[in-house]
Amino acid sequence: MTRPESIRVSGGNRLYGEVAVLGAKNAVLKHMVAAMLAPGDHVLENVPTIADVATMGEVLAYAGATCRRDGTSLHIHVPEHPRPEAPLELVRKMRASILILGALLSRCGEARVALPGGDDFGSRPIDMHLDGLRDMGATFELKHGVLEAQAPDGLHGTEIYLEFPSVGATENLLLAAAMASGTSVISNAAREPELTDLAVYLNKMGAKIEGAGTSTITVRGVGSLAAATHRVVPDRLEAGTYALAGAISAGEVRVLDCVPDHLRMELRKMEVAGCEVTHGEDWIHVVGPERPEPVDFATLPYPGFHTDMHPQMVAFLALADGTSIITENVYAARFRYVGELNRMGADIQTDGQHVVVRGTDRLSGCEVDGCDIRAAAALVLAGLAAEGETCVVHADHIDRGYAGFVDKMASLGAQITRE
């Protein structure tokens, strides 16, 4: 049996220096899907070399598009008549591929999309996606795990109220509404910066979208869209992870090419924990404490604390001088990393949607399982502060969301290798 890829970290080094981030995974994947709305040659700039971008490229290729990288630019050629289908073997790798449903319905009047996969965070149904698309005139039938969608008369604008400000549902409806006849109003919409960036890109293509970044988005459908060039918004999760890497190692790290305002809540909680945090328009400077203070927080849709920063923050608070309580309001099964941190000597308990972190003054390195993108990153961070060596297996999860992760950590002074 082939041993899974792993990252080895020797703890005890304080991180110092500068590290730059690229475009957001949670933006570029959606932009790639949006490109399918318009034939021609699109260019996305500031694109990270991560596994999920490659996977989405395969999804687009199956539909007839071609993707070509040139450094951090991604060139996408979209045909006049795309194939309205996304197969199971590709969609099951990544939940973001469900967004091709709205785009293909809007462009082709039909779509056949397998139900999505990606990280296992418990039940994350797509009911809100489908209900909104039904309101716009689509019909659905599930056959052998494949969702067959039809809109023979085209999609039409309507008013949609989301039960929860779901990012995926808002994005799917935004893509569908861009070329629907009439006006759509999405209420209780998600407000994430990546979604706002998607609206900016769509507007460059000729869409008429107003209100992105607020809870009410208005989309006036247009007959057609045109290919465009767009620079992807920086990845706030990558920036936050490197900021916490500096903090957990009691080091001093400056994160470049980011948008500090997109991490308002996360940086505020780091300050409460004892970090010195300063920032400018596109940089964050963090000096970590010798030992953090306990902090309580709850994950919420933007501008709340991002659920994808939850594991990294808990790794930091595992060393706090006191008890922290975290409430997870977004993903019910986010907590698989907890047992792995406890193997390293952390004292963490879960109670329903709550995590109780009783800080300890030391962690010890051992072999742990990086079971998803952010869990793997959190365990590497814990390894930075642990005594001895930590081996994070299934490190390939990190490749889905971080470009050059090991090299960037090493450039800051981490003793880290990839096997």
C-alpha cells in the first residue's frame, strides 16, 4: 500500500519574515464557472496553483472549454455551444462544481450535474439552490445520482428569499439570473468578499448586478455576456493562516498582497488573544505572544468569524493560559481535527456545536491525520509550537487550498519538509 503524502514539522522555531498570498480559492473556482456564461477568451489573473483549480479545469474541459496557465494567469476559452454536463468522477471531488448547474441552465437551458462531494462536513444540502432555480422556471429530476435540470423556456427573474445566507446558493442564483429574462432580487444573500468579487467579474462581462456585498442583490438579466479579464481578490484564508502561523510560534510575520478588511473579525480575536496586529491597505503585520490569552468566538457568515479559520484558531488557543469556548454555526461536522490536536496533548472537548478548549502550556509532536484542507493547515501550525516532530499525513488536502505552502512556511524559518 502506498503511504499517503505527509508534511513533517520540527517545532520550536519562531517564524519571522514576509509572505505573499495569491487569489482566493473560494473566488477563482466560481469565476471559472462564470466564464462558461460567455463564449470567447477569458483571462483570470492572480490565480494560485492549487489542486482545486486543476479539478475545476477538468470540469470545464468536459463541458468543452479549454484552460491554459501562464504563470499566475489562467486563460479560459469557452465554446459557442458548451456541453451541459458535469460527471460524477469530477463533481464528487469538489462541492464548488455544483455552481456549474446555474451557469449551464442559464446558458444552455439544460444541465446534467452529479451531486457534489468535497470535504465531508456533514449534511450540506443544496435545497436552497434548487428552490431558487425552480422559482426561476427550472425543473429537476434525480436519476441515478445525477441531477437533470431543464429550463426549456429559459429562466425568468423573480424574488428569492434565502432561509440562510448561503454562499453557494447565492452564487448559483447569481449565475442563473445574469442572463434570465427580467429582474431577480435575492434577499438574505451572502455578503462574502469572494461573492462580491464574482459580481464584479460578471459586471465586467456585461451583467447588471447591484447590491453585492449587502444582504439584497438585484440582477437585471441581459441577453448575452462577453468574455472579460479580471484579477481575483486575494485569499483571506491563506492570509489568516500565515498570520496565525506567526502568532502560534511567538514570531513576527508580515503578510503581503492581502485585504486586511476581509479579516476584521479574525484579526480582532487575535488581538484579544494577545497578538500585536498592525495593517495597511494590502498588508498585515502580526507579532505573536509568548502565550495567548483565551478567547471565545462563534463562526458566522461574513463579516463574522470564518468557519475555515476555526481549526487554525483553535490550534493557537490550545496553548492559551485559560479556557476558550468556540461555537460552530456553519458546518456541523467541522470537528474531526479535535481528536488529532488532543493526540498532541491539547485538552479539547466538543459538546454539540460547541468546542471547549482548555489551554495547556505544551504540545508534543506525533503523527496526525490532516483530514481536510483547514484541519491539515491547523495541525501544521500546532506542529510549529509542539515539542519534537509532528507528521501530518494526508497532506495532499493542503494542496487543494494553499499554493507552495511548505516553501512559504520554510521561507519564514519553519523546519518543514514534504514527503
